[in-house]
Amino acid sequence: MATSEERAHGRGDRARYGQLLAHAGRTTVALRAAPDAPDPRLWGSGVLIAPGWVLTCAHVLAASDGRRRDLGPDGVFGVAFGGRLAAARLEYDLSRPDPAAGPGTARADLALVRLLDPDTEHPCAWLSDQPATLLEDAYIFRGHDRPGTDRPPRTDAAHERVVRDGGGVRAAGDAAEADGAGEAGGAPGAPGGAADPFTPFIAVRFGARDARGLQFGSDVRVTPGASGGPLLDCDRGEVVGIVKGRHQQDHVGLAVPVTALRGLGPEHLVAGATGLGPDPYHALMGLHDRWHWSGQDLGRPGGPTWFDAQHAIMAGRGRLWGVQERLQALDLLARLPAPRDPLVVEAAVGEALDRGEGPGAWALRTWRDGHGALYQGSDPYTELCAFVHYLRIVAQRVADEVREAPGEAAAEVREHAAHLAEFVQAKAVVLQPQDRRRIGPVRRRPRSVLVEFEPLFYDDGGGELFNWSVSEGYGRGQWLRVDVQESDGGVPFEQARAQVLRRLGARLLRADGDAGPGARVRLEVAVPEGYWHTPADRWEVAASTRRTARARPVGPGRAVILRDQGRREEIDPAWLRRWQRVAVAPALHALRVPPPRRDGAGAAAGSADAVWRLLEEADDGAVPALCHTVADGTGRDAAGAALDTGFPAGLWSAAGHGERSCDASCEEFHRGVRELLQGSGSLARLPELVRELRAKAAEEGAHWARDLVLLYDDPEDPIPQLFTARPQVSPR
């Protein structure tokens, strides 16, 4: 909020407001009967807020007896502005009761009107993204009630004359109106003092918010027809309210705060209207913010914009987060999807303001609303830190939401999130180093925990030795190493596994908490060839953070997948192609892979060739299934052939049999795998379906399912380099 010294300076130079008032006048409209109707009388006012959209009060479209006005065919009526009368139709009525809400639910006296001609060009007012509390320098605007007078207000020198009256500042024309001369709110006209009927606005002497809305007072009576018009806060250069009514006995009026639009939902769509989709508020404000940003294109023809007027008003106030930063930030936020839950916005605001995650004073629906909640009246530097921190949080969380999502739409969201992150990076360069470090680490939402075993060499007795690491994964190859055991000598696999299990329970619980309420992140285990049979789903880890917590198997409660540690170095083209094909396959099916026979050198070679041909010629939905052990022998050879031919997924038994022939238990295994894949629907659902099957097997004792191992190796989310000097994502 501006200081008293800043406001006095602004009032002393009222010429700064001339451009702003002109913009507000051009965006104010009159609502009346349809263009071809015989009665041209004014119903009320409205304000253009987005391409093709007018915001007004719902009661403007009702007659004095409360019934709907006599609209034209198909509900068409007229909206007058800029010397023309456009056809329009009511689309949203926020005063309608929501059938799902209780009888005492508050309803806003607001309505959204759509212009029927989509090619109609018009200016748009700027709607505030923050709640209004006190108004010390404001105006209300009113539509024109005489045909042919809808033209932009004048901005000559006479228009900008001011007088001071009782501590309030108002247009000179208002003094004439107080004496009963001219039309309500007439502004100064040509030299000589004649009222100009083309600029109907009046000044507000005071204003404050209470439970009913925005109360305001003026030196003149608010005349009929002002309902639905904008209430303009000149100190901020924003429309903060929509005029609702006036007191019959004095010069006091009431306005609906524009933040009441946050209650807009699909339930307010009127019958027969097309609307703005499942989240109309997010869509509407996105249209608003993108329109204002597009008006700043250097090559775009036209005169000064609303942004130019705001910039002139704010000049000299010393703000580091000014109207230019706000304009660009809101455009970038408008290109992101709506938050999955309003509580996510509350949490981001709380984190940026370092106040925890409790609810704020105002309800927040979109990222734009969160931006408006950051104006805390603090010093410019602290304010800048809050905005930079908030936008960084939003960029990271949106990117995390779609990191694994396929398709062009998700790719576009990732691109928009990256643009927001780049904008944040550019604005953060002026911060002090300690603040950049504080803002840089964003608490991220992990999707998995990866345990990786790195083979080193054989000891004197021939045993293989390992180092290991634990990382949190965020998708698309983004990993954060959170634990590591690195030594020159390494340890045997069983010892390495025991070291991991002592710490893994607490790590999984922490990742669950960061992922969100009720979340269970996936456990991924990367092992080298020879350890593909590792039954990681049966690992037992601490069930809580208590020092004496019981150990529980990890598999029934969360998805567990196996990854090939040998695929870390480089993404093989065959692997990527096969992944892309199977990911979009309409259905999955089991490909039973017979391992090569070992009944003689020639026979074994021929059988190996047959396995290769089977794998290479498999269709897109094939998933290899093996009942033989993959720890060694022919089963290991078959699994290796599947990986070499690019298969990203496979199913086998941790307790598979050796070189003997298949028996009834093998048939049970392959039958179960066939049924599993036939009901999966898509590859992405496979880890969770296997988890459900394991949980069921633990209760019912189905041996084949209890020993099931799922290889699920996503080349678009490759495992990280284990021991490398390359930077990773920032820690918390």
C-alpha cells in the first residue's frame, strides 16, 4: 500500500490519472434491450474484462419486480460501448443457488455476459488480483443511457482539473452535479463549465470493506444505472469492485469486490450457454491476463495501454516488483493449468511468506490469486523475495505434476513451466546470495525412491563387491541423491542390501510426506545382471520413524519395480523405440519366452536364434514373461536378449526354476501373467496392478504372484550416474 506521502504526491499530479480514467471509461458499457428493440432505456452498466466478456451485477438483468427482463429471441440483449451496440447473452449467473450447497451459502450479485460476435474488438479493464480493503482515491463509472453517446471520455486539460473538498479529491464536474446540474457524474466539459455527458463517472471520497462488500461514499448521489459498473482504485490503477447499489437517503453506495469472482463455477452456467469449460474462473482470468500482456507487443499498432497508465501512476514509488513484473508474471501463470487443489495455492503462498501452510485471510483459487496474496505492505526488497520465491514454487510444482504425462498437451505445460522458471531466474539475479540460496531449493514432490547397487570388482575369493546409493526421483531423469555408501573396496551384495534396509524405511516415509497426503511413492531398485531375480518387494523396512519400529514388507503397500543398472550409461535407440510403441499400445499381452536349450552346442545356438527372432518380431503390446530363473543359466540369457532387443518391461519369478523342464507351477505362472496383462489396459498402470496382485497374494498365499518380479525400465526417466561430478537437482 502506498504511504500518505506517496498518495499526496499522486493527488498533487492528477494528470497521471487522466489516461487511467480514459481507459476505464472506454471499458465501461451500458446494458439495454436487444439492438432491434424499440425501448433503448438503460438497464445498468458493466465492464469489459476479457475478449468477448462483460462483468456486471446479476440484478441488472432483472426487472424491478425481480423477474428476468424481457430479453429478445434466444435471450439476446444489447451492450453499448464505443459508439456501437453489440448483441450479447447471459452466460453465468453467480447469484443462482448451487444445488450442492446449503441454503445459507453466500451468493455474489455478479453475472458474466458474452458478446455474440467473436470478432468484436474492444479494450479490457484490469481486474485486481488482490482484495481491496481501504479506498482513498477511487471512481465509479456508469454506462450511457442515451443512444449515440457511447464514445471514449475526453482527456484534455479541462477534463483533468481537480478541486479539493473535505479531504476527498473529485472531478470538477461532480461539484456541478451536487448542485443538481447535468447528468449524474458528469465530468468537466469544454471551457466554460458545461457538463460533458460522455464521461459519466463520480469520485469516491472514502471506501472500506466489510461483511457486505465494499462500502463507499461520494459527494453526489449515485444515480440509477450505475449498478454493474466498475469501481476503480486509482492508487493501484485497478478495478477492485462492481457497483451493486446505493443508499436511498444519502451518498453511500455498495460494490461487490471483484475477488468474489473466485466463486465462479460450472454450476453458475445458465441453460443453453456454452460457457468456459470445467473451470470457468481459471479460463476467464487466463483470457484477461493474456490479453493485457499481448497488448505490449512492440509491433502491435494502437495507443497507450492500461499498463502504460498504471506505470505512470506507480512511477517513483521505488517498488522492485512493479507493474511490468506483475504483468509478465500473470501472463506466464495464465498459461499453466489450474491448480489441482486450492490448498496447493495456499501452501505455496504460506511457503513464500514463511508463515507455514495455514489458511490465509482470503480464499485462493488460482495461481493468480496466490500472486495477489503476496502484497503484504512490506519493504520493496522483501516483497520481491516473496514474489520470486512463490513463482519458483509454482514453476516447480507444475513441472512435477506433468513430468511423467505423455502427449503434446503435457509437453506444452512443461514448456510453459520452464518459461516461468527462466523468468524467475532472471528476476532473482538482484537478490542477495543468501536469499538466492533460500529461494533456490523448492520443496519438491518426489514420485519415487531409487536404490541402486553399483558393482565394483571381485575380491580375492571371487565375490562381487558393491557401492550403493539412494535417490529421490521427480521424473524425466531428475534425481536427487539423498544417501550414498561409497568406498574404494565396496561390500558384498548382501551386506550392501542390509545397509540400505536399515535406512530405507525412514527415507520412504519422508518421501511419502513430501509427495502429499496419503501418497505412497514408488520404490525402484536398479541391479546389475546376475541380480535380476532380486525380490525387492519382499524387503522389510521400518513401518514408522520410531526407534523400535516393527519391520514390514514394502511390496504390499507401494509399487516396487526393478531396473537394469546396465542401462545407465546411454539410452539405446531400440530401447526408446520399444518403450514408445508399448506405451501407446491399445492392449498388452504376455510373450512367453522359452530359454535356449542346452542339449548340445548346435541345438543351443539354434534355440538362441529362435528366442532372438521371437523377441525382435514381437508386436507393440508384447511383454516378455519367463518362468525360469534369471539369476543364471539359460533364463539369464533369455532376459538379457529381451533387454538387448529393447524391451522396457518384463515379468518373471524370483524363485524361477533352473534347467529342468516346465511343470504345472509354470503353467499357473503364465496363466496368471496373461490375465494380469489382459486387464491392465496400459503399460503405465502395470506397477500399481502388480502391487495390488502382490497384496492379494500375501493374504491368499498365491505362490506365483508372491514371487513376481516386474522389470519396468523407462528410457524417458533414465537412472542417474551413480558417482559423478555432474550437478544434480538442488537439495531442499
